[in-house]
Amino acid sequence: MKGARALPLALLALAALTLGARADGPAPFYQGKQLRIVSGTAVSESTASYERILARFMPKYIPGNPVMTTESMPGAGGVTAANSVANVAPRDGTVMASVHGFVPLMPLFGMEGPRFDALELRYIGSMYRLTGLCIGMKRDHIESIADLQTRETVVGTSGPVTEILTFYNTLKAMLGLKLKVIYGYASSSTINLALERGELQARCGVSWTSLLASRPAWTRGEDINILLQLRLEKDPALPNVPVLGDLVTKPEDRAAIAVLAASPELGYPLFLPPGVPADRVASLRQAFDRTMQDPEFQGELARQQLALSPSSGDAIQTMIARLYQTPADVMTRVRALVAPRDARQAQP
């Protein structure tokens, strides 16, 4: 009997030693570290608000609970930030980029600027999808998309590389819009200010989410008319606004629009550079997904009138891989549509 009692005691002692060894084992990689989000937009943009809120809540779901900070690196429509993270940042999982979904697709569209392979980037997630809009100033009597087809209208953007976001060349080619494009604006906010000053008459590519956060009066129909959704199907929040998919009938054009509309669907994805260890990618993806379900995180977004419609890192990785398999004939049409033309530089 004495020997029988000794065996369980020995097993308990061994279990205690094992647990002690685990407690004293290697600390999580992120313990004591700083994790940085490099944003491709200006600090005044609504996207920056999303990033700042994420930096407050996400660390508690990352093993080691690192400090998370945000840094604004605007330029070339987000390409500057993407290139920096992809090529300069350490590949240890401590730095990730946040850029518009069109940036990872720019190499696919044959656009100059990106210095990365979008398929090698490691996507962590996106906090919201975008519904791109065309809006016109009531002051200039722009009431429908037909008005843009009948008279020249001055619109603005940050630069030719943002064609995937603005759709200006696409709308000229498919719908015959008479748009005089002025580029060189530093941010979406400066474009909105130019609209208010009378420097511009309309704009395309501004997101419904951005307007809700920055110009709520506009979303109520004050000062502007919402002319068009740059989507194949309607956003449930805008049931009375026509969509581009309703106006485009040629099969080859609809196939091209399906590719172009993918970038708003991607929203503002967060990504790590190539070469980050797989376990750290998985850890950050899991932490991101858990943050999206956090009631306090959701409440803070709601308080700041920021919509939440997240996509997981796995879903974004899969979507981008699929887009890069688009048939060559469709991509030929897409590249012709996004080629910059007839744009003029904004005056300082």
C-alpha cells in the first residue's frame, strides 16, 4: 500500500516540475516589443482614426501584450508606405502597413510605383469594406450622373495612380462622362475642402464610410447629391442610389468592373512584409479577428461614427491570389481603363 501511494505523489511532483518549466520558458516574442502600423494616409483621414483605435485594443489579444503605435506616411496614394514596409521595415512582425486596397493590386494593373510582390505580403485583416461614390455639389446644380455626361465637370484626386479608386478614366470610357480631372491634392480632406471652396464641382471615389465620419451633413443630403455607387451591386445603406453595374451592359466591361471593384471590397488591409515567421503572422491574424469581436472596440468605433465590416487576413490573402489569376483578356481591358489621361496638376 505504501508503494501504491508513492506513485501518485511522484506523478504529481513530475507534473509540478513540468508546469514550472513551462512558466519559466521563453517569453512570447512580442513581450516588451513595440508594434508599429505605418499608414498610407494623412492623420486627418478617417482611416487614421480606425488605426488609432485598433492600436489601443489589439495588443491585449497579442501574446506578450506589446505597445502598438501608428505612424502616418502619406504619399503616392499609399505606395510610399507600402514600399517602405515591404522593403525597409524589419521582417520580424513588428511593423505592418495599412493602405487602400488598390495598392496591392497596382502591379496587377501594370501601374508604376510599387516595389513589392503583392502575393508575398502577409495580410492581417481589414476593418471595413468601402462603398465608393460619385458626389456632385448642389451649388453647381449637379443632380444626377446624366449631368456629368452633358457638361464638363471639374473633379479632383491625389494623382494618376489613384485611378483604381476614383474610376475617372473608367467612367469616361464606359459612360462618356465629361470630367476635367485636377490631381495633386494631398488627401481626401483637401479634396473635400476644394469642393466647399468651389474649386471643384464633383468627385468620385470618396467612400460612404469616410463621409459618415468626416461630413455627416453631406450624408443627409446637405450641400451634395450622391450620384453613383462604384459597385456592381447596391450597398444596403444606399438603396436609392444607382450603381455602376446597372449602367454597364457590355460583358467585357462588366468583367473589368468586377476586377476594379475588388479594391473597395478589400478596404484598407493591414499587411506584414515578406519573410515574417508564420507563427507570428498567425498570432497577429488571430489577435486582429478577436479584436473585431471586442464589444469595447466596436463601441468606440460606433461612438466615432466609424462603420465596421471586417475581413480576415486569410480571406484577403485568398482574394488577392484569385485576382492575380484573372484571365489575360480581362486584364487587357482593365489596364486600358486605368491608364492615366487628361489630368492636370492642382495649383498650390
